[in-house]
Amino acid sequence: MRHLLTFILSLYTFLGLAQDYNALYKEGVRLVDAKEFAQAAKVFERALPLAGEAARFKTLVNLAYSQLMTGATERAVDSYTKALELKPGETALLFQRANAYLQLERYDKAIEDCNGIMEQHPDNSAALLISAQAYMLKGEYDKAKDGFVKVMTLEPENTNAKLGLVQVYQKKEMFNEALALIGLMIEEEPSNPTLYIVRSDIEREMGLYELALLDNDEAIKLWPENPEYYTLRAILYEKLDNKKEAEACRKRAMALKQKYSF
């Protein structure tokens, strides 16, 4: 009889914990859907000690995502690592952790996770792209170039890979190659303001300030409320020793930042 009572009490305790966990998990998911990530992270942290073995993985994944979205990147890495201990080699989690490592400027760790993905999926363009970005930020431009080129081979329309290759050319002072590629991109996407800003920056570095201003003009026409474009414009006017226009651009940039809380 005593054993039966112990069993019943244990069962009620288990069922109570399960109900508490399910309620917390559902609330966490609701908060994620509502983009209330800070609150969601707190709820998933409360749910985690109550999670059974099967539920622990999905709770850690949601916790990591919520932490990442609130800027708690180190904590997100820890949560992804714990989830990967439960499911080693999970491609989606390796990708998310690699992206987090990239944000933390831990480039070797990002590359290591990308290599883990590519061991399973050699042509995973997302992993190749992050790996190439990590190599570029490390200053290993030849390896970065190889990565961006491979992504472009797999996905010829991948804008991020093309921009990465443009940046590699710029870092290596291969300005003609950089201008040629960004010029082709502008022909393909003439309504993309970012492309004009990229070309303007290359021209600035080459000392072609008037040309850089023309491309800055095109970007502002396409996105007139972007304060960063006016900040860049001020730098160009300074290079041309036009202090009056530089100051006017700075004031415009400040006004837009205050208006839109950039």
C-alpha cells in the first residue's frame, strides 16, 4: 500500500511538472511569435528545468533563438552548444551558432562550425558564405575569395556573395575588378541603393570624389531618408574641401537619426 501511495504521489508530481512545462513552453512560443524575445527568453529559462529529455532540445533551441534576438549572443552560443550536445552535428544549429560566433568576432569558431556543416553537405551555400565572411574579416582574403566564388557558382544570383567578392577586391586594392563587378550588379539591380553606396566607397578610396558623389546622389534618390548616406556624403565633401556642404549633410543626417531613431 505504501509503495502504491508513493507511486501515485510521484505520478501526480510528474503530471504537475508536465503541465507547468507545457504552459510555460506555449507561453514562450507565443512571446516569440509576438517578437517579445526578452520575455520569451525568461519563460524558456523557467521551462528548461521542468523539461523532460525529449522536450529539452526544443526548449534550448527556442531559448538560444530568443537570446540571439535580444543581443545576448554569448548566452545564445551556450544554449546552442547545450542543444548540440543532445543532437551533435545538427546542421541548422551549427549554422546558427556559426552566425553567432561571427557576430562575436570569433572567426575561427565560426569557420569550424561551417566546416562541420560542409562535412555533411559540401555544397551548403549558407555555410560557405559565413565561412567566406569569417575568412575576410580575419584578413585571409584569398580563402575568402575562394568561398565567395564557390557560392556564386552554386547560386549565381547570390547578392551577398557578390558583395563579399567586391569587398575582397577592395581590400586587396584590386579596384578595377571591384568596379567591374559592382557595375554589373548595378545593371542587374538599378533600384538597389546599397550598390551605389558600395561603388561610391570604392571611388572614394580611389580618390575619385566627384564620381563618388554622383553615386551617393543615386543612392539618396532611391532612399532619401537614410541618415548614413548623408554622413558618407559629408565625408566626400570634406575631401573636396567643401566644409559648408559637409556641415549641411551632417545636420541632415542628425535630423533623420532623431526622426527615425536610427
